[in-house]
Amino acid sequence: MNTLKIDLPHLSEESDRHGNVRLYARRHGRRIRIRASRGSKDFAAAYAAALEKLSERAPPDTTPQLQRAPRSSLVLLAFLYFGSD
């Protein structure tokens, strides 16, 4: 019997370091793992729930904003040094 493979939007199939295939719903830079096997009724429900959750707006960024040090100071020099990669 031939199986029909449907390409679902926002569905990502990735392999972990052990070679196991994992399914993720990805949207707006976030992802949620779908633990149900592909093609099952549980998969359809989990996929729909993941997309619903991902369609919500991301929480606002609450990290404190760094202030710039005065120009030509040692603090600025240290900031630039430790901030570089």
C-alpha cells in the first residue's frame, strides 16, 4: 500500500545525536516538540495545539538594556573587549 506524504507547513523533522528523528512545530523563531508518531490522530491534535500555541505573540523581552559607557574611558574599553566574540 502506498502512503501519501503531506508536507505540513511549520513542521520540521530533525535527527538528534543518536540518530533518532524528532518532529518539531516551528514558527516565529520558536519550536515545540511533537511527541506523537506521524500520521496518528494524536499527532494531528498535538500539531494543531503546537501551532495554536506558537501563533500567540512571544512574551516581551525583559532583559535589562545595557547603557553605553562614556567615550574614551576604560569602562568602554572593557565593555568592548568582553562583549566581543
